[in-house]
Amino acid sequence: MTNRPYQVCSRCVMDTSAPDITFEKDGKCNYCSDFLKRANHILLEDNAVKAERLRAFVADVKNRGRGSAYDCIVGVSGGVDSSWVLVNAVELGLRPLAVHMDNGWNSELAQNNIANLVTKLGVPLYTHVIDWQEYRSLMQAFFDADVIDIELLYDNAMLAVNFQQAAKFKVQYILSGANTTSEGMAMPRSWAWHKYDKRNIQTIGRSFGNIRLNSFPAIGTYGRIWHEVIRKRQWVDFLDYLNYNKFESMSNLVLNYEYKPYPYKHYESIFTRFYQGHILPTKFTVDKRRLHFSTLIITGQMDRKNALNDLLQIPYVSQQALEQDKQYFLKKMNWTVDQFNEYLSRRRVEHDHYKSERKFYEKLSKFRHKLIDK
């Protein structure tokens, strides 16, 4: 972090906690300006054009899925975005397999949301349960390494599991809850890490505890190329085919599918909410609500004044809820309070201090996109 004066964007709520943020003369930041330039083709798309894109895409999914048990995979977490993907896939006549990756940190609320959804929709569910001891050991290694993106473990395994199921059932499309209107603003590069970095996971695991990946379903650059370029499997931001409003969709889920909302994005996982709500702000000075709120502000789904007021509060429903999650985390990780405080006090270490395939991936990415588009 530099000693630059504190500043918050005059249009969204991104601030100088993002090291590479810049501001125009009117105080607007590069994050929301770049987002508008990148996303206007989605945000301002004519409804008739969007409807035709959706019709053509659904027809293609159905056509490619003929003869298979399912014509698409939908990864579900219990959150709003992925739940809405599943609802719309079924309503549009698709035959999805719902896939869930359980890393041992599911909240009861998330499990209930998923169960209610697949039951009411009549959709089959595959749940991959990660070996807890191996996963806990990898988490401990990442904590010992002092890298920022502990969630690389879950995200990488989730990607791998969805591709594995697509391969098993000969499915070409994986419909994702990722979308432009609620999470389209670019993540600051220093706030997370490359999600296909299998080598980084392996190296950190070996460096702290000599951990080998036995049952952990990791995927790296070559794995992604195999699935996307060789086997032509596509990971699709399905909600960009719809006029997606996060809060309207949530209301529909609550009304029709007994859905229980979470206070902030990705809080369906106990670890994720503790990580985003306490570890990131305390150890790394990162509050991801700024990014999530800013996207919603720019897309007209959230008032900037309300967002600023919310940011004055801790990223938890209450201090008591935070303390409950802290105690749960300590018990599940077998840590003492002193061990946790010592971890929080240590300085950050960058992911590429350890072996990584990020630079290799970035060199290949332009070629990958050209090959996928063929």
C-alpha cells in the first residue's frame, strides 16, 4: 500500500484500498469507467435483440444435448445468482444437472436453499463432497503461506468438478451464475488470484506440510485447454442472456422456492463470509462489498448513499454473528485465539512468491480465445 491520500469514487464506492485505482478530474474512478465501457453492450442491449440471443442459445444447447442424459450443467451454491440460473434453465425447457461442491463449510441455510430448489424444480443434483482432512490441510497451508486468496481452493475445485461432470455426461455447456449486472466490475488484481492455478495450490501444499493432492479435484491451464479448446465445453455467463435484476430475482425465489436470503454476496458459505467479512478486511485491508456494491450502483440496483452507509458497518449482520462464526472457524480449524491473532498480524506474501502458472496462462490466453471462437 502507498501513502496516497484516501479517496473514494464520486460515482461508485471503490476507493484507494484498490492500489491501482485512478481518478478523473470529476472524481470518477477507472473501475466504474472501465466497467461501463466493457459492459454497455449487455447493459444497454435492446430487449428484442437479447430475447433473440437467448432463443438461439437455448436452441443450440438443446440441439447439442440430444441423446445425452442432460443438455447442460448448472453449478449451484445456494446463492441467488446460481439459483436463478437453474430456475430459468428449467423454465426454458433445458434439462440441467445441478452440481454442488461441498467443501465442509456449507451453512444450513445454503443446504436448505439447494434442497428446496431442486425438489420444486424436479432437477437431479450431484454433490461432490471433498475429503475434509485433505481440504483442511490445504487451507492450513494457505494460511501458513500468508497468501490472500484462500478461496482459490474452493473456486478451483468447483471449476474442476463442473468440468468433470460435463465430461462424464458428454455435456457441452456449463451455465454459470457469473453475470455483468451484479458482479461485472473487474476485481482489483491484488484482491484475489488466478483461479486455474493448480501449480500454486500444489506448491503451497508441498511447502507447508508436504501435502499432496490425492482426492482434491484441481484443474490447471492444460486442463482448461483440454475442456474448452479440445473438447469444446463452454462455461457460459447465462444471466447475461436475461434482464437480470438481483433483488427482483431474490424476491421471486423467496416467494416461489422457500429461498432464504443472505446479507452479502457469497455468504452462503460459513468460511466465505468469515473470510470476506473479517479476515480480508483485518489482515489484507480489503472489503469486497465495495466491488459488489459498486457494480449494483452502476447498474441502478443500489443507491450509492445507502451503500456508503452500509460500508460504515461491519460486513456482518451483528457483532454476535461475527463472534459465532469466529468460534466455529477456530474449532473447525483446530486453532486457538492466539494462533488466529498471530496469523492476522503477519505480513502478506504474494501468491507468485510460490510457483505459479499465472504468467504461463496469461501468455496462452489470447491463443485460447482464438481457438475457442473457431
